[in-house]
Amino acid sequence: MPHPESQYLDLLVRAWETGAPRTDRTGVGTRALFGETLRFDLADGTVPLLTTKRIAWKAALRELLWFLSGETNIRPLVEQGVHLWTDWPMAAHARATGETLTRDAFEARILGDEAFAARWGDLGPVYGKQWRRWTGPDGQPIDQIAALLTGLRTDPGSRRLLFTGWNVADLPRMALPPCHMTYQYFVEGGRLHGLLFQRSCDIGLGLPFNLFEAAVLIHLLARHTGLAPGTLTWMGGDTHVYENHGHLVATQSAREPRAFPHLCIAAARPDIDDYVFEDFAIEGYDPHPGIAAPVAV
């Protein structure tokens, strides 16, 4: 039986070899496919954490917890040594002020100056805001995650078990519109299945994080609703490889996948947003070495 990671490697290679050449907002250029699907079974406690290159799962997990907290400022991430979102506000600061700072210098100011962090560290109404404090027509916040948990517990057969980050009215104020935008859930036989639709997907760098975080979220939601983890189905709209990632494609696709690791969650917290990084462990992760590749901003 093929290793489940083979789906990812096949997608990576097909996009590189047959994807349509596209110009994009970053100026780098991509090779893109459209309407792709991947599926992973989480029933045995595994998570689709890629093994053909080392994935910075600790940063990915901290990012997911940051989303669940409802936070939109990079300062809590920077405090934990996570740099995933720094490039966008740093670029905005440079454009607005003409001051060119290194990433380390910019993050040092984020950490050391609360006023600077409030002005330049906030990303606008991105994921956390939409997940936990979507603004309703009456001006009141809507907690989509809390509503989802209630729905899973009280109406598991509903076709409305979903949440989204695609708030059209807020898009202009976001540092980056949501790429992993809509999550839907389906309960069957005591198992919780999840589907993630992603409008835009960087296969080389972004997708490994997206798959891992979506799987961890299924595990968390299942724990808080008395269900067992089921499957993760991922669906991609514009699914692309950047033109400067050819070395990544060649190196990673030549490697043999290894066994997926297991996710361990220490104990159930009272609420899903009470978890801290130390509550999680990844067991049996034995990846190939990492592959450096540039991020297109």
C-alpha cells in the first residue's frame, strides 16, 4: 500500500512538471494546478507531518495555538521565537517609513517597544480575528470555534459544521487574505472527519504546515466533543510551486517517506483555547534533513 506521503510528493512533482506558468503578486512566478485533493487517515493517532524533509512542527503548532487564541499581532509569536509572520509587517513598515531593518532588528523593536508592536506588529483582521471574533451585522463578535463545538455536540448531523476566515468586508485590511480559508466537519460512526479548502497553496513551504495544523485541530475538536479522530481531506484551489523551488522539488521527491509520527496531547483542558505548547508531544518523528527554500512575500 502506498505511503500516504506519496500523495504529497506526486502533487509536488506534477505541479512542477505540468503546472501552468503563472505570474503572481510576489513577482517570483509559479507553476500551478487547480482543484487538487489529498486525504489522510488519523484514526491510529498519526498526523501527516511530512518525513521527506524536516518540518518545523513546533513553529506550526505555536501558530495554530495563536490562531485559536484569537490573536492578530505577531508579538506573541516573536516571544516564542516564531518568525512565520514577521515578513509581512516588516515589509509594510519599510514601505511606509523608508527604514530598512533586518528581521532581528525589527523583531527586537516588536519585543522591546509596546507602542511599536501595536502599530507595526498587528496584521489586521486575519485568521484569529475571524475564527474567534467575526464581527456580526449588529457589531457583536461571533466566535466561530465555540459555535462549531456546540454544533458538534448538539447537532452532529448538521451540514453547517464549519468555519471560515474569508470575511469579504475585512479583506482589504488584512496583511494577507486567508489561504487556508474554510474548514468543514462531518461526524460518522463516532469519528470526526475534517475537510480543509485552501484557495491558494504554496506546495513546497506552506502545505506541510497546513496539513499538520489541520490534523492537530481535528484531534483537538474530537477530544472536546467525545469523538475519535477520523480523516483529513485537503482540497486546493490554485495549488502551486514557486519557480525558485526547483531544487526543493528535485531533492524532496527523490527521498523515501518514513512512518508518520503520533500526536500526544497530555490532558484535556476545560476549553479548546486553554492549551499551551507544552501540552503536546510528537512521538516517532524521524524525518530526512530540512531543505532551505526562499519565502515569497
